[in-house]
Amino acid sequence: MLPRIAVTSGEPAGIGPELCLQLAVHPGPAHPIVIGDRNLLAARASQLGLSMLFRDYQPENQPAPGVLDVLHVPLAQPAEAGRLDAANGPYVLSVLDRALEGCLSGEFAAMATAPVHKGVINQAGVPFTGHTEYLAEKTATPLVVMMLAGDTARGPLRVALATTHLPLKDVPAAITPAVLEETLRILHADLRGKYGLAQPRILVAGLNPHAGEGGYLGREEIEVITPVLDKLRAAGMLLSGPHPADTMFTPPVLAQGDAVLAMFHDQGLTALKYATFGHGINVTLGLPIIRTSVDHGTALELAGTGKADPGSLFEAVAEAARMAQRKIP
């Protein structure tokens, strides 16, 4: 039995629906269940000249080549490729809610999410900062960790973030000992429980150039990062650092770890996306469910053209399935 993965179709005017269509011919190690408006999916398939069968989702369905299982959630308004409509903002969230409900109940083994458009959801009058924050709030999870991952010629690259979407001027104050410790505990626990790494090795970046240069370029490494690392090393975690970020992504250093913890968004994700873009994925750690996502946005300019690359969605679904199969308490 292949694990059932709920795949949310994302912003209806974006590339999400057409990427989901490709799962009918490329399911990978999963049984993907696409959640979204069936009529939208059928219309986009017709627009792109794709031939497939649509089947209403039933729990007893078994995967079949060329058949897309769809859990129908109706649009509020008909959607046109490339044209946003705030009326469909609540629809996007209802799709997420149905996937989350199924993951929490055990109906689905995990969820993989196509991209949403944060702006149009906010235009609909619903405060929304992203999938990660929304799922954390819905599951009453106080802290989650964003990690992006992808395969490279030298093996898997996993980069987690201590802070996410913050202005640079706000980053130092956000890296408190308590937040850094909890972030590392979540990363360590999920590398064990969802990736099957018995003793995960984590490389930790410094915040400042040259990891502070002994205090001459900043004292966060001395006063915050190193004390937290020492505390968690004493508890048995395999942590190294703080490493200067400009050399941490070199092959000799990466070979010493299973994952990297970067202090801020661009410090870690510039290197990750350079190495894996188009086939990398986003994983939300710390949730009571498995959630993966693509590493790109809605690409409204490509919607309806058939030119969007489905590689990241394929890998997000496949990795969600692999995580579900190796998950341990």
C-alpha cells in the first residue's frame, strides 16, 4: 500500500493546478490525492491538451496510471489562469483545512502543498502570512522550523532556519537563547523521527561575518550561540559550530553534517536554492503532521502555458511519502 498524500492545489490562478495534473503520470512512491476544484482541474487539463481520467476520491481507491484522484472542494468563483481573484481566497484556505483535517485523523499520511498567493488571501480579508504560520496556528504548535532540502551531486542538502521572513535589522534580537535552543531541539527530533537519522549531525552557522571574528565583528556567537550549543552538546546532540557562513557550504564542511542551521533566510537559502532550485522542497518541522511544499511561488505569468516545471512538486510528494514510511515516534 502506497502512502496516501494529500496534495493541495494552491492558488487557482497560478501554476499549482497544472502541476498537480502531472501527478497522474508521475505519482512516484505515493498515492497522491489532489484537493481542489475538480472543474478547475479538468478545465486546465483541457486548456493544456492533457489527456487523463479524473476520479472522485474514495478512501478505498487504489492508484492507477493516468488517473488523478480528486477530493473536490468548490471554488467560490470561476478561476482564470494568471488572473487573481480575492473571492477565491477563502477557497484556498478551505483546501488547506481539508488536507490538515485528513492528516490529523490519519486519513492521509502527509500533505504536500502547491504554492499560494499570500497577497490575494489578505485582500480577501483573511490575515495570512504563509502556510507555515497557518498550519502552526491551526495545530496550536508554538514554534515550527522551516527547512529546505534537495539532492545535489554530493548528496542531500538540508538547510533549516533559526529565523525566517524578517528584515535583517530585526534578526539579531530574534535569535534568543530560548528560541535557538528550541529550534535545535525540533530540528534534531525531526531528523531522527522523520528522516530516520539515529544520531543527526548538525552544522550551525554564526550570525556575523567570520562567525564574529572572536568578538571583533559581533558578540552574538560568544554570548548566545556558543552557550546554547555547549548546553545541547552536553545533552548528547552532535552539533558543530558556530561556523563562518561563507565557508560552511563548502564540500569539506558539509560532509561533516546531515543538516545545516542558518541564522537567517538568505544566509542559508541562497546556497540551497543555487544547488537545488526547481527540484528542492520546503519541509515544516515541529508540526504533529508531515508537511512538505514546493520551493517556488505561484508563477502567474506561466499559468496556463504548460511551461511550469513540476519537478519540485514531484519531489515534495515523494519526500512526504518517504518521511511517512520511515516515521518513528
